[in-house]
Amino acid sequence: MDEALSVREFWFGRLPLSADALNRRMPFWFGGPPSEFGRLRDEHIRERFGELLEQAASGALASWADGPRRRLSLILLQRARLRLRRQGAHPHALGHAVRG
């Protein structure tokens, strides 16, 4: 599977989203106060996408900026990196890869 696509599918889930499914995704997207769910989600992101986060931070995924969907995948990785950095993980910069 295309790695950029796997990032989007992880984030958005199965598309199109019904109103019910959208409501169920809200806590995943926006979290809230620190919780066990949030900790487990972040741990899963680190395990599943840690290598991609490192590659994006180093600029190795700059080619993903060639189109809107793949660029969105870079933005989602940046969001994940920022979330993890708040938790004290992955202090690498990703901004240059997203700006491409």
C-alpha cells in the first residue's frame, strides 16, 4: 500500500464518513484532556508511523508535496509529530518537509 495513503486512511478511517462515524472520529482527532485513550493512540502512532515521521523530518518525503493528497499526508504527519512532541517524543522538525 502507498505509505501516503496509509497515513490518510489511518487518520480519516473508512471514507465517506457518515454523521455517526464523524462523531466517533472527533475524540480521535481532537482528543481533549490527557487520557488513557490518548496515550494509547499516541503510542500506536509512534509504533506505526515512527519511521515515516523520521523520514519526513529529514526531508526524505519531500516528493509527497507533489500533489494535494500526498501533501495532506505530510500535514497529518506534522500534526502527529507535534502531538508526540508535546508528550516528549520525536523532537525533530518537520515543517520544512510540509512547506516543500
